[in-house]
Amino acid sequence: MLQYELERAISLALAAGRDVMGHYATDFVAEEKTGADSFVEPVTEADRSASRIIVDGLAIDFPHDAILSEEEEDDAKTRLASQRVWIIDPIDGTAGFVKRDGDFSVQIGLAENGVPVLGVVYMPFHRVLTYATKGIGSFAVAAGGVPRRVTTSANARLAGLTLAMSRNHPSSRMGRIIKEFGFQNVERRGSVGLKVALIADRTCDIYIHPGPRTKLWDTCAPQIILEEAGGRFTDLFGQQITYDRRDLQNRNGIVASNGPAHTAAIARLKPLLDEFGRGPHAY
């Protein structure tokens, strides 16, 4: 059932969110960090502080589980030997946090044997919480409200889908994809978790990330939330994303959809991927 795990993950996400908003109200300093892929991205003390809140809390509550956080060193040996791994992005969408556009989220996921089974995505600026556990469904709750179950749309016609796409990371390839698919409605937002939550709640229908730069902490929690809402979450080639590998990058990109449109979207992408020179990466 994972009820206790869910309760603790929600509590820690809310606590981290309060801490993040405390930093948001100050004149914080944005630094730069370089990841394993040599990609430079912003980081702030809010990222590190929120990570400590979540990691310390999980370590106390679940001492036998492994923990992977964007802002902590990866103990790959322990992580790969563990059946259960908590996967954390203390601020997904730090670029939006730095720009103060409100589009960022706290993400806590739990994977068992490489498969996401629990996810919490909290958007502290919007004060909206979305969560799911495997086999139970996906739920959303706004501040002061009651949880309501969320389910994806039944839209299957590609040109009629509403696309969620990045606000802060423009891509010429996305322009090509939009033209080929015939998308007429586009919602530009930050944070993978926020965009996927929009699909789970029928505001959008599909999210395509053609690049190789998202990491396991960007996708673990959103994946189970979308799947429990009736959607699908794969790489660009229609293959499942797994969370028990050494490589932290999702090198084969992302396709997150409402479900009914997924197979057609993967098929429509194939000639475009050939055009881009993109073949599947073998982990």
C-alpha cells in the first residue's frame, strides 16, 4: 500500500516547499554548476537546503533504503544494490525559480527494482500538490482543498492535442516537431513535474522532450503520477524508462502523454528522429 511512505513523502515535500518559498522571498544568489554531461545549469542555496530537509528525513524514516538527490553525491554502488531507491529533485525547474516565474516544483519519487511506485510533486508557489502510489491512482489537492482524483483525457487525434513544452529551454527541434504534428495549442511551462501534472489533470495532452539532458530525478515522481492517471511515460522510442541503472541521464528523451495518443505519437516521431540523427542509446 505504501501509505506510510506516501504520508512521509508528502510531509517532507511540504516542508521543503516552505523552505524554498522562504528563499524565494529573499535576494538569493544563483550560482552555476556543471553536471556529468558538461551542461551548465543554475543552482541556489534553496536547492541545497530543500535537499537536506528531504534526504535527512528519508534517512531517518527509511534507513535501509537508498537515496538519490540531484544536490547530493550519488553513491552508485549502494543505490544499485538497493531494492528501493528514493529519487529526489529538491527544485525541479531551478531556472524558473531564479526567474521568479513560479514554475518550479519539489519532487520525491520512490522506485522499487527500477520501477516508480510512488510520486509526489509539490508546486509551492501555486500551492498545489499532486501525488500517486502504484495501483491506487493519482490525486491533486490545492491549498485548503480536498484531494480529488485526476485522470488523463481521451484525446487521440495528434493535431488536436494540447502540447506542454518548456518555457525556459527553447529547442529548434521542438519547432520542427510542432510543425510535423500540427499542434495548434501549446502551453509553455517550467518543470517536468508541472508539465506532467497538467497532462494528468487534462489541461494538456502530451509533452515531448527531444533532448538527452533530463535526469532520473526529473522523471521518477512525474512518471508514476501520469501512469496512475491513465497516461503513458516512455522515451522517444517508446521504451520504458528504468531507474536501476548507473547512468543518471535520460539520453533517449521523453514522451509523456494522456495514453490514447501515445502509440501514434511515437510513430510520428520516428522519421523526425531519423532526420535529427537520433538513434536509441544503449545504457
